[in-house]
Amino acid sequence: MATATTDPRDLFLRENTDIQGDVLAGFKKDHMQLLFLRFEDQQLARAWLKKLRPLIANTRDVAKFNREFSRARSYSGGDDPKNLNALWYGLGLTFDGLQFLVGRNPLPGVDNNTTDGPLKAFVEGPAKRAQALGDTGQNAPQNWLFGNFGDGRVHAVLTLAADDPQTLRATLGDVRQDLARATIVTVYEQDGATLEGPRRGREHFGFKDGVSEPAIMHLDEPEDIPDPVYEKGHPGTILVKPGEFVVGLRRERPHPLPYPEWAHFGSFQVVRRLAQDVPAWWAGVAQQLAVLKQKKAVPDDATTEWLAARVVGRWRSGTPVAKCPHADMSNNSESSGDNDISFADDLDGKLTPLWSHLRKTNPRDGFVDPRKPDKPVKDTQFNHRRIMRRGIPYGLPFDPSASVLNGPDAPRGLVFVSYQADLYRQFEFIQRDWMNDETFPRPNPNTHNKKVPPGDHPTGADAVAGEETTVSWPGPEGPVPLKFSQFVRTEGAVYAFLPSLPVLDRLAEGQMNTNMVVESKTIFTFNSFDHTDRNMVDSGTVRLVLTEQGQLQIIDSRSNQPLWKAKNADGQEVAAGANAQAVFDNGELFLINPADPSRHLFSSGTENHPNAKLVVQMDGNVVIYDEGKPIWHTGTNTKG
């Protein structure tokens, strides 16, 4: 299947049978079960995978079902169609799980000396990275139910999602028998279900969830205008290029994102069990409302609901505070799904606070670009940070008059699931640099740069899902500090990878291709703005490197000596200087000085091959392939 098309009206992903179904199309079921598994016997685990593989859902089938379901629902006046049901399977594998299945390192180019980045995040997993993610204290890995060390180690995450709970329960019986026969240990089972009645579509704090999800270019229908930005019929829902969620597809930005061949058409999965303290959250909001009223910083008729909406950024129905600041529009279906939100006229956060959950997880156009202080950033500025969320509530709603299972001590919360192509620059960045950073977006809108001291009144952390924090509210006599405890606790976390269906077939045979692949336009530079490697691709055998002096070289990983250096047409080695860029674009690898970008100091001479790939192979050779055929190589095979 060709993927080089740039026309957003080409919905080729709707016919994709390689990408797992939950990543782009989304299972979107009312009932879900996640089984966190650990393998004990390699041959039995491979046999289990071989039997499971035909059941794994693909994008085409899930997307088709979802379209049919939506049409049937519209015909029935908004009610779910009773006779349209499906049960879907999905499978993610952790780094340890991949290594167990194939018996070797799936990422030989990543080690303890590797600069932090997406592949290192996957290798280490969330337990080892807990400090940076704010998972400390009660949230620390030693308190988790799964995903920590020892008996909590996880090799695979098996997802089952169904419309009908009886079908799910019956299927789970068969699944558990198959796991027992393969001596696969179930570390933990996590159930999830859509809340019923008026709570349907909401999380346990009572607010509509999933409203701000992006649309996907080449899957979702665009607006009927030239150069569409938004999904048709959904104003404000931005079309994001699919390479932000699936490895190997077109991305928003050309930073290096080299991945092994086995990652093609796959996606990184984050799973987190997030416990929600519902009574404490609402009590906390009420306490801070009392503080504000004492300081005369809010209207006399302000209610707890009024303040809670500002803490979230939306009213319970999903109506944005930015559009409707005085009251909820709970009976207006358009308002409850409104994504057409701008903060350009609210840069100080007087209407929707800067620390609200809505602005801390997706700031949109809500602050001024430090490089262009005369205007706010565009709402598409952060497309490369977007993640695809597939969460679902667990536990019964808080209602102490019903039963002990509805009481304050009963387990309830959110099964957070997200998909992204880059764990480090997407999920972890949002968690670390936006939600938990008390200085974002003020005084530090760009947390990669040298930070400005926070001063006496920093923005504060996300007051819904972030760490314990103090935020500022404007008052008549100056900022009023508001204190919010941590109401959402991490009780388990896993990083997994959902391989494509063809790769699952190979894994079931113990096979894996670990050659490193660069696809679509990629710019290598020695000057990294986010402290990650943007100047090399490492296969574990050799490294394709842009040096500080602007030389493009291939370095032997064992001897650390150059095997190849880029040369010009006269056969002379070239160096493009400290600001040099090596670019792979349109099938050509070339070296430039940005001061004169039209002059290629070195070129592979393979331009006009839009579907070509640059591959740094395990045998030491670096090859450009077009449609599977080599069209250029360095001749640096170190294995004879």
C-alpha cells in the first residue's frame, strides 16, 4: 500500500489491514478487559500468539463497523443499535515481552549510554521513569498493582472490548483457558465499563470525557475546502497526520524518528490505572471556592459547579467555559462536543485558567510564541504532541446512598490508554512538561529552553490530574493562591507496543528484523533543542552520524572508527560546518549548510523516489530502498 500521498481527501487508511484496530479507528466499546500477562515458556508463548493472531482486529474492520454503528445510531435518534455488536482483540508487547519471544535484544542500538528519547523510554518502561512522570509517594511503583518490578513485570497487554457484557464474559473464559495451557501468568486483570444512565460518556468526577480527541488525516473526512485543517462536521477538531500515532506514516515535523523495521505500522501504547478520589475532589473545589469568596475574587453567586468547570475547562456536559462562561448548556449537543475553542483572547487565563485541565493538556493558541511576541501561537502548533486516547472508567460511581461499592473507599477511576509514535515527545512530554510543570505556560511557554524563575505566582500544575499544587487566581488585591491536593493516583502503568499484524506473524515464528529505518522527510542536526539525539541513527552495529563539524559519517559501534564519510562529486570529504543539516527527503540523502540550502555538498543522487526508505542495517551497510529494491548503499557491510 502506497503511503506517500499528501491529499487529506485520500482516505486510504480506511482500507488498512496491517495496523491494529484500536490505534486509529478505536474500539469504542462500552465494556473492556485488559489482561496484563507474563510469559514463562518461549515456545508455548509463540504457539499462543500464533493461535491468537487471527483474532486481532485491524483498522479496516473496526473503522467500517464504527461507520455503520454511527449511521444506525443516527437513524434511531441517538440510541445504540441493539443488533449491531462486535468483540475486538488487541495485543501490545513490552520491551521485555518482545525480547522473550525472539530471544534477543529488539533494540540493540539502545543502551545505558543512549541519550534519552522515545526508544530509551520504551526500553526502561514507566516504573524506571516514575520520578520524571510525577509517580512518587503514593503513586510510586512499589504501590502499583501491575507494571512494577518482580512479580509485577508485564510482557503483554491483551485487550478485549465488546458491546455486550455477556459476550465479553464468555470470551474471557476461553481466553483464560488458553493462557493456562500456555503457562502464561496473568499478572493483573483490569475491567472497564462506560458509566450508565446520565453518567454515560463521563468520567467519575462527572465530566464528559474524550471531547478533545484529534481527527486523523487519511482516515477521517476533511472539510470541503482547499487545504483543510479540521474534520468535516466537527469544527475545531484538527486533522493530525497519522505518523504521530503510527510508526512509518507521514508526520507533522521532520525531526529524526528512526525505528526498527519491526515497528513499521505499529504504535506505542501507554496504559495507566488512575484512581480518582471523587468526594475529595469536589470537597477540594468547594474549599477553594470559599477562599475565593472570602477574598471577593469571584461573583457572589458563584457555585462549586461554576468553579469546577473552570478547573476542568469545560462544564459537565463538555461545553467549553471559553464559549459559555456563565452556565452549562447540557441540552445542546453541539456545545457538548465543541472543539472550536480559542484562548487567543484569554492569554492571562481569566476566563479559562492557565492551570485548567483543558489548557494544561492541550494549550491550543493560548500563549504568545516567544519568537513572535506580537501574536499567539496557532492552534496547530502542537499537532506533534497529540496522543490518541482510548480510556474507559472502572468501578461504580460515587453514590454512598446506594451500597458500599458506591462508597468513598470503593475502587473507581480511569483506565488511561493512549497511542503515539513517540513516548518521549508525546505522552511523557504532556505529563512532565505541561501537566506537572508549575511554570507552564507561564512564565515558561517553551519548557525546552532555559527556564525563567517561576516567581511568586507560577501557573501551577494541572489541578485535576496533576500533582499537589498551588495555583493563582486573580483577585481585587492581587493573586489569590488556591491549593489543590492530588486527587488522581497512579496504581499501575505499562509501556507496550502494538506491532502490525504481519509483524505479529513473524514474532510467532521467533523472527524479528532490527534494521533501523528512516521514512518520510527527516532532518538531522547536531544542535538538539530538546536534549535528544537528532544527529544519528544507531543499529547497534553501526551509527549513521552527523558530527559537530558537519560531517556525515558511518561509525563502527565496536571500534568507534569511521567506516565511511560523505564525499562531494570530486571525491573529496565534505564538512558543512557547525550548523549543518543532513536531510533525507524524496528518496535522497544529502548534506547542506542552511545558509545555502539549495547547494547539496553531498548527495546520494537518488531524488524523485517518494516512497523510498533509508535503512541502517545490522550488517553495517546503509542502504536506500525504493519499493524493496536497493538504489544506493555505502558498501560498509561489516559482517562479510
